[in-house]
Amino acid sequence: MRVKKSAQAALKIIFIFAALCAAACAEKDSREIIDRSGRMVTIDRPLNRIVSSAPSNTEIIVDLGLAGKLIAIDKYSGNIPGIPAGLPVIDFSYPDAEALLALEPDIIIANGHNVTVSGDDPFRLLKEMGIPVAYITMSKSIEDIYKDIEFIADLLRARDKGDELIRSMKTRVDNLAGKTSQIQIKRSVYFEISAAPDMITFGKDSYINDMIAIIGAKNIFENDNWVLSPSAESIIERNPDVIITCVDYLDDPIGELKNRYGFNHINAVINNRIYRVNMDSVVRPSARIVLALEQMSRAVYPEVYE
């Protein structure tokens, strides 16, 4: 009997020890993951205190249902619905390492733009202090955006929610593509993100080019570099059927386009086919781009929605 009780006690100790080990392992959450820039990131803790350095990252975190884990954001994330009130706002153009360390983050989810032209890493000190930093590079396609969401979901242990978000996006994208799939003659589009004199548009290898193709239209700069500054002459020569702008820093960006020298010869201007879409929906590579897609589709092919 005494032997039996001793065996039971030993078993209890083993079970308790195993449970403690399992809890310790779960608490440590030790793993290595390759971020979207190809860097190896070592995770040695649960990621409950998150710093986001870009609004696209913040939007994805919110969409994953993890807004409550955010402890600091960049200066452009303040208008994102769902983020906790009163979060510290960091200028990630010149991040203050001491201020970030004082927040005791478990992870910084950074953006490719945070690395300087010379290749300097503004988070080097933080990484040396043991703070993991994961980089999300600039997405060049819709597929890249899906991969960004998948990566952040994996990183934050929210894979099921990430898969659900991606499925929802793909369904909406497919529905929008289907609306214009029977269009025989594709309308040509000039998409502008920055107004004259420093005009900026997008060519191949950009998710903006993907978006124009998805809605059944043709980007007049589809054979050019992914980001370019076109001349007024090149836009006039290519004579787009529709102009779409997301410029939000002018009082009247559509009027400014109409009044540019020589633009009165462009079909889009002659036929009053100039439209504005929401800047945030365009420049933030997250699930929000679907809203911009819907706006663009209605602008280019309004008859499909009548």
C-alpha cells in the first residue's frame, strides 16, 4: 500500500513538473521567423506589447483583432478606427531608441522605409538590447499584400484570423474583377498620387498597376518602372480615357488637373472623366485597398453599376 501511495505521489510530481515545463515553454514562445525583408527574427517571448511603425502594419494588426496589444504607433496611424485611445505616437523618421526602450515592447513591426538610403538601421540599438524587430518591405503586388498579412498573422499567432482576412479580400477582389470581365474595349487610366510639378504615378511591378488591371482597365504607364515621375507631355501623348487622383493636399486636385497646360487635349479632361479616390485606401497596402478598388471600378466603368 505504501509503495502504491509512493508511486501515486511520484506520478503527481511528474505531472506537475510536466505542466510547469509546458507552461514555461508556452510563456517563452521561443522561435525564429524570417521577416518580409528576408531577415531572421528571433522571438524569445510572447508578443503582447507591439509597436507599429507604419499605418499599413497598424491596420493589419487591428484587422487581426489585436489592437489591444498595441503600445505605440506612427504619426500616420492616429485616424485608424479601432486603435486604443491615447497611444504614444512616435516619429519613425527619427525614432528615439530610449523612448522606445522605455515602453518595454515585445516586438517592433517596422517598415522598409525605416531603413535609410545608406542602409542604416534606426533600430540597431534596440535589437542589440534584445528587442525583436520585424520588417515589412514595400509591397509591389496584391499578392505581396496577402503575404504581408499572412506574415504578421503568423508572427502574432493569429493565423486563423489572417487566413480569414485574406479569404475575404480575395472574394471581394474576385467579385470586382467579375463585374468588368465582359468589357471588350479596356479604358486607359492615368493614376496620380502626387500633383504637378512633382507628378508621381505607378508602372509595372506595383500593386496600383495590379488594381487597374483587376478592374478591367489599362494603365497608360504599365510598361514603365514601378514608381515614376512622368512628364506632362508623356501623359498628353498617351491620352488616357480616365484620370484618377488620390491627392489630398490640394483644395481642388481635380480642378488643378483640368487646368494644366495642354491637358485640355486629353480625352479624360474633354469628357470630364477625372475622379478622386481616398488616399489612405491607396497608399496603405492592407485589406483597405479593396475600398480603393471599389472606388476605382465605379469611376472607370460607372455603367456596370447602374
